[in-house]
Amino acid sequence: MSSPEAVPDGEDARPIRVLIVDDQGLVRGGLHSILQSQPDIAVVGEAADGDQAIEQVRAHDPDVVLMDLRMPVLDGIEATRRIVASSHAQVVALTTFETDEYVYGALRAGAAGFLLKDSPAESLADAVRTVHRGQALLSPAITRRLMDAYAAAPSPALVSELDVLTPREREVLIAIAQGKSNAETARALFVGEATVKSHVTGILAKLGLRDRVQAVVFAYEAGLVRPGG
């Protein structure tokens, strides 16, 4: 993980607002203590289930939600889906196993990535900063294992949606699904990085996707990239 970035001066110095969601009080307390010690992060609320999480998002308008996936009343997958649909918050799924089916469900629901509950303290803070910057929190290797395990056969409806993309946009979408950065994609396609960024923006807009994580899931479920391929 990269080292924490310096907090800028002025209005942009507002702390990153975080909501912690977990049905275990000890877990919530531990996460709260770690994050509250960071000068650029403020914990604005806690919740013990999905319903409470949705209420807390409405009340506190967090930038990032740390979301446990297995909870009573309303699980983290459905809570993620509702929060993503109704707010600007980025959701990070908290899990014990990196290839859990629940993780795949959370990514499909709109989570910006996931984090293992036993990750080091510095990784937790860095994860919050990463998703707040609009970046995905998902390694290519783990993405491939998740898709190999859980991606279903290509959906005809999604396959037909690919028709809105230009051939170049398809190439860029494949690169995203393979875990390539914009710079790596630019080198592979012999174009400028700014051009790749423009294509990524166009792909997300045309397909109605929130971010690169959803683009990865879409690429696999539309059959553009095959599990195990």
C-alpha cells in the first residue's frame, strides 16, 4: 500500500467522512479507533445492520461506507445496492475471505472494492483514501479468481448492450477487465493516456456503470472476457 497522502490546505482539507457498518460491536469499535486517529478521516456514524446503514447514510451523508456483508435484518449486499443507488458514497465491502461469493455479490451491487477484516491498520486508512479518490480497490489477480468462481454464463441482454460501444471502446473495456491501468492500456493500444481516459468515461456513460469495478463485472457477465481465459 502507498503511504498516506498529505492533507491539502484550504477547503479541500475537509476530512473524509466514513460510516462503519458491522454487526459486531468489537469490530466497529476497532475500526473506529483506527480511522479516528487519522487526521484526514472522520467517522461520522456506525450501524449494526443494513437497515441502520441506510438510515445513517441519509442522516450523515458519508463519503465512504465500510460495509460488512453478512448481517441480520438486511445483509450488506442489498444495503450496498440501495446506498449506491441513492447517494454519492463509495462502499468498501468488509470480508473474511477474499473469494467469498458475498464479495462478488457486493461488487455486482456497486461496491468500489473490498478489504479483508484482518488487514493492517495502515491498509484500512489507505483503502478509505483510495476509494474516496474514485479508484477501485481490487487487485487483478483476485478479480480473476472471483470471476472464475462466480461469473455466470454470458447474459444475452448484456451482450446486446455491447453494441453501443465502438471497437476501440471494446478494446479498452477488455483491458479494464484484465486489470490494466490507463497507462498500461495506452501503451498496449498505442494511444495517449488522455485518450484512454476519454474512452473509459465514454464506456461508463454508455453502459450506465458507476466505476471501473462495475465495468470489470460487466465485461465478464457480457462474455467479453471469459473466466479462466
